[in-house]
Amino acid sequence: MNAILIVARKEFRDGLRNRWVLAITLVFAFLAIGLAYFGGSASGIVGFTSLATTIVSLASLAIFLIPLIALLLAYDSIVGEEEQGTLLLLLTYPLRRTELLTGKFIGHAAIMATSTVLGFGVAALLIGILSDELYDSELWQAFAFFILTATLLGWAFIAMAYVTSVVVSEKSRATGITLVIWFWFVLIFDLIMLGLLVISSGGGGGRWLPYLMLLNPTDIFRLANLSGFEATRNYTGLAQVTSETLTDPTILTFILVLWVIIPLLLAIWLFNHRRV
């Protein structure tokens, strides 16, 4: 356990030194504040809107940004060390491969969590003050849940990046696969879902099709935040979803946690069987 923490601390310090934490924090903060202030400009309203409206807008746009940042943060974690010639050196230390990869993951996960909490948290505090909703406990609960699920979404894509980094032998290939992963989960998957919805319109697809959304962590994140609380459910058409699985924030959070654990375990298994 001590070895894992040493590796994690090293990765987190590298993130601080390389300005990853600062950059991600600023991006999230500006995104939240910008959406809160200019979110109503299409209807001729400029100014800070409610936290509920901001959560809806953030949940729709964060699925594009968070996965991309997470993948860029960790896609070269293993293959990058190998190309630099430091992976062999690390493996000569009294450090198991499982400890090395787990420590690296924890370090990157800490970077993502710190940036998400600081970026969205500071923005939420400012929005709450300027929109006179500072003491609305339900909305603060919804925003805290948004930050939690945003962190888990980032961790899920960091774990996927580790799978990529372990499988490939060149950093350029890792970059290409990373882009494919981003396009698949953020764009292509939903287009396929839309096509299936159109094809099954009027048939029995309406009963099973929504459950396919659980195969995509970005859709789980969106469902959890748009239908998990009364404050945000009223703003979206997802209030029509009657399935308990697709509206229960606890179940959706658990499934999102599985999206973190399963790819991470796969990355550890592949790394332990990888020839270096």
C-alpha cells in the first residue's frame, strides 16, 4: 500500500508541476460560470440563472469535455513511460506491476477529482450567491451530486485510457485509439441509439432501448443529473422515463462506479500479462 501511495503522490505532483490541475480547474470553472451567465442569451436573457438550469446545461456539455480531458490526461501513462525508457527502470524497483498501475491511476484520479471539485465548486458558490439561491439545500444537493458523478465520469475514461496505454506499443497509436474512444462514447453511440429509436418507433423497442444507455458512461452521467432530482427533472424531457433503474440516482451512481472498476481491473490484468 505504501508503494501505491508513493507512485500516486509522484503522479499528482507531476500534475501540479505540469499545470494540469490548474488548467482543468480553470476550464471547469469558466465553463460553469459562462453557462450560468450566458445560458439564457438565446431567449434574450443575460445574467446568472438558477443552479438547476446550470446543472442541465453543464450535464449536456460536460459529456463532451470531461471524457476528452480524462483521456488526454492518462492515455500515455504506460506507453509513454516505455517510449522514454523509464518503464523498465520502474519495474526493477521492489514494486509489483499492479501497484505501479494502481498508484498511477490514483494519482491521475486525484488530479481529476481535485480539479472537478475546485472548478465546479467555486463556480457553484459564485452562482449561488449571484442568483440568490445560496441557501437552497435541494439545489446544492443536486450540484454536489453533479460534481460527484462528473468525477466518476472522468475516472471511468481515465481507466479506459489506461487500457489503451497498456495495449499499444507506440504513443501515436494510443493517441489514435483515444480519439476513437472519445468519438464512440460521446458522438457515435448516441447516433446509433437515435437510429434504433427511429427504427423501433411504434414497436416494442421503447421497453428495452433505454437500458442500452447503461452501456455508455456519458449517458449514465446525463441520466443521473437530468432525472435524479426534482430540481432538474422538471427542466427536461427525461422526466418521462418511468424505469426505476434509469431514474434512481443510487443505481446510476453504482453503475458509473462499475464503469471505473471494470476497465481498471482489465488494465491491471493486461499489464500483468504484458511483455515489456
